[in-house]
Amino acid sequence: MKRVMIAFLALAFASGLALAQDKTHEVTGQVVKSDAAAKTITLKAGEKEMTLPVEGDAVAQLKEVQAGDKVTATCRDDSSGAHKAVTKIIKAKAT
């Protein structure tokens, strides 16, 4: 019985960790500023401007964008929905 209870608690803990993981969503906007050295990007989406840290694959992609470029950025959000970092940057194709 004790083993079953321990297994149940371990499973519940693992399930809780999965639910607590950050979520992502895409933001389309214009690059206001990119700083490869500081690993940050400032984006303007609509009337809102935000400066976010860049991590993962987006660090290399940051070097390919400059102010004025239109991009789609994948943002990592915390459990409350607040933007925490940019994990991917896709530059819009010129038309």
C-alpha cells in the first residue's frame, strides 16, 4: 500500500510540473531595436512596445534582424500570461 501511495504522489507531482510549464504564442510586429550583445529585442505590436530577453534558437536569429524589420516572434509566457522571453524569430519576407 505504501508503494502505491508513493507512486501516486510521484505521478501527481509530475503532472503538476507539466501543467506549470510555460506556454508560448506568436507575436507579429516590427523590430524597434535588436541588441545581440545583450540578447534583447524590442518589438512594437500594434500600439504596444515591449523589450524582451532572447533565448534558445532566437539568439542566432537575432543577428539577422534590424530596426524596421517585420517579424513573427514566438514568446514564452509564464503561467499568468506575462511575456518572459522570445524563443524564435521569423523575419517576414519582403514584398
